Amino acid sequence: MNEEKLFQEISEAVVEMEDELVEELCNKSLELLIPADKTITEGLVAGMNKVGQLYEEQEYFLPEVLTCSDTLNIGLDILKPHIEKESTDNPIKVVIGVVEGDTHDIGKNLVKIMTESAGIEVYDLGRDVPLEKFINVAEEVNANFICMSTLMTTTMMGMKTVIDMLKQRNIRNKYKVMIGGGPISQKFADEIGADAYTVDANEAVKRIKTMVAS
């Protein structure tokens, strides 16, 4: 079985909520010595992206999305221990979480996995995070980035609130603020004064590294 076909089958198995098949195929990818991060990105994440499209098109609803995410996690549990982590003497520190009022953390979890595999130190605040906590933890750990996500339009403005809080404390320049999630756009990021907007986990890692280097 070639890589492309294997990734396609993993993706479809996530969409179809086939737990045992995802387990079998992810183990197969390890046997074939395919890099674990590649299988995550091109297999599992691709499948979850399709689930997101089905949700937006109202073909899937929240119960299906949650079941698909459980299937995804089975694959992640198999592959994560095999991700080759980049070593670094001076790690970038990222505080990440889903903003207050939202409990959808699939995208956030994917970003966490990919950033950790890139040697970035991640402080995961979870979901439904009180807005002030982003800043308090960033201050405690001397973070470089505050990363926020949401899948709900009703909680988007919480991101602006965090940025406004940083300004009120006169510490806005200490942190790069990155945002993402279904309803978020570059236009919204510009409007609220965020430093970056990314569409997926891979892009988030690239942008973090680019912004640190610049």
C-alpha cells in the first residue's frame, strides 16, 4: 500500500468513525516507517478537516463530530509517541487554550501536538478558559506566544478582550497573539490587533517559528 492510499483510508476511517480501522491503519503506517507527524497531518487531520466541512454543511452534527474526534484520538494515541521531537536549548513558550464560553477543543489539541513535536514548550489551558487566565499563565511561565481558538461566533470577541487586557497592563508588546478557529479570519485578526491568524496546525507551527526568527 502506498502512502497516499493509506492516508486516504485513514482520513475516510475518521470520517466514518471506524475506531478499529484507524487503529489498524495507524499501526500499519508505523510498520511502513512513515513519519508519524506526516500520518497525523495527511491522514488524521485531513479526515477531521472533512468532518468540519460536513458539520458546516449540516450533514454532520455535534454528536457525530464528537464521535469522529474520539476516533481521531485513537490514532493520535498510537502515533504521538513516535513523533521525532526537535531538540532546542532555548524553547519557545506558548500558552494555548479555547476561549471562555467554548468547549470545542479539537483544533486546539491538534495545534498542541504539532507545536510540541516541533520542540516548542506548550502550556495547555484546555477549553472554556477564563480570559484573564491566558495572561496570568503567560506571565507566570514567561511565554512568548498567547494562542487562542474558538469555533463559535459568540465567543470570538473574547480574543479582543484578552488583547485589550494586555494593553491595559502595558504588556502588549511582550507577547505575540495568535488566533484561529472556524469563524476566525485574517480580517478579524487585523480588526482586533492580533499578530497572526492561521488556518491549521501546520501553519501555526510555521508562523510561530517565522515570527520568532524575525
